[in-house]
Amino acid sequence: MARGLGKVGIKDVAGAADVSVSTVSHVLNGTAPISAEVRERVLNAANALGYLAQRRNKAAISVLRTVLLAVPSDALPLNDYNLYSWSLLSALSRECERRAIRIVPFEIDKPGLGGAVLVEAARKAEADGILLLNDDRPELLREIAKSGIPAVLMNGEDHEMQVDSVTPGNRFAARHATDWLIGQGHRTILHMTWEGRATIRRRHDGFLEAFRVNGIAPDHARIALAEGFLPHLGERAMLAWLDQHDGLDGVTAIFCAADNLALGVIEALNRRGIAMPTDVSVVGFDGVALGEFTNPPLTTVAVPLQHMGMSALNLLELRIVNATLSPPAHRLELGCRLIVRKSVRSLP
């Protein structure tokens, strides 16, 4: 059990592991070969005493002091439809406060704003690093990479791998959700999505991949495109699809690329007298909208938004600490989890 009072020192770890202080130092710093049994004993003692967490916290506070946070304007202020970005930013703010890191906000989508302006703002703020939310324009990322300022892209993909990035495992999570639907007996499934950024296309890719790995003909994987992710656009697209196909046309489940879309889909189904899940099952993605309050509650894929900011700060820290090594860009994907509620029924 970690100690609640006072700081834990390397001598405490050595005593708990019944080894010398120098052995603990070698294990923690990787400066000498140590047997697997002794190494495990030292790490277990350091973790139980809270020494590892203490070291991590100390490093984070000393390395990062100020970060420039570049966000799109639609992430602020809080409303019912930007809960994804808002939840991510709220968790990031709490983590920065815990680590005593100052945040300098910067709206990235102002007219005429390019990478050079962003870099200049970071230098003016004397920022140790840049956190960039959602905006993965290649020209913007090139300017940031060229500046040499440590940067992490959150919820986006850098196809040229010039800057570090952290994102949900969108493809794997979508494949898992679709595979689970198939396991519930569903074979003809509609994917409601929109022409979004690469992160949304990964969800589309995972949906299709589930059909391939299960040996189901591709014509059972239906696609419907909304004009955007807002609920009213999902409702409009669903109504249009139902009109075009004279009803569900054999579809027994709808997998939506965002919870907001799922809310619109549910409204469209209600308008046409189609019951969920009796007539059709519905699954969302994100886990932050009002899905738990729908009737019935929405099954969804929960994105670990509470951890994305923390992971981004850790990547920034590593980039600064290892600056002299010029390490290649890291792309970190975080695992998502399926939350099963009452909006899906199993088929024979």
C-alpha cells in the first residue's frame, strides 16, 4: 500500500525490497544488468510505496511549465453537441492544474491563421510545448515540426509522422463493436457516418473489416452519409435512407460513427414508428452524449477522453527529456470499450 504521509526515498525502496541502494538505482535507471527476480522485487516495492508515482509527478512538474493549447472555436463554449471535445479539454485542464502547468489557450481556426502564426504565438508565450486539438492539416503540422517546438496532436492523425499524436483506437474499436453486433446475430448492418477527418474514416474502415474477418458478404455492410455529426443531420440522413429503401430493407442494426448521429437516428426511427431495439438495434460511438438517457439507453463505444490529455502531456515530457536524441514521432492509440445497454437485441 502506498504511503500517505511524507516522501518516499530510495532507501525506503531498498529496505522494502531487501536490496542495496545501488541495486535500486541500477534497476530504476537501467544502468546495470539485474536479474529478473530482483528487478521485479524492486519495482513492486517502489510501486507499492508510491515511489514510482512520486518520480513521475516530480518529472512532469519540472519539465513542463507552459503549454500552448490550440483548439478549434467549436470546442468552446460548452453545449450539448461538443461534449467530446469539452470532456477531453476538461480532463486536460485538471491534469495541467495537478502538474502545475500553465495553459495558454489559442483558437486555431481564426480566419487566415496558419502554422507560422501558431508557432509565433507559442514562442511569444515561451511555451515548452504545443498541444493541438483535432486540427491535422498537413501544412499546419509541417510548420509546427519545422519550428522544433515539441508538439502533440490530440484526436488527429499526422500522416507524415512529423509530430507526436494521441488518438482513440478508432479502427479497432469500430471493428470490435461491429464484430459484437455480428455475434449478437446481426448480419445486415447500416453504418451511419459522415465525410469527416481521418479519425472518422478509421471507424468506417473498422466497420468494413469486421465483415471481412467474419466472412460476411460486403453487400450486407450498408453505408449512409450524413452532412455532419450533429443530431439533426443524422435524423435527416436516416429519414432519407428510409425513404430511398422503403423502410429498413433488411437492416437489423445501425452502427453510428458518433453518439450525436445516433441521437438523430433514434429521432428518425421514432418519427417513422420503428421501435428500438424490437425492429432495429442502434449503437453509438464516443460515450459522452446523452445516450444513457435515451429510451432505451444507447449502447455505445466509450472513448477514454479522461486519459487523452494525460497521455499527450506525457508524450510532450518525453519529447523534451529526449530532445538530444531526436527520436522519431510517436503515434499513441488508446483503447476504447463497449458499453452495452438496452438499445441492442440479440437475434436467433
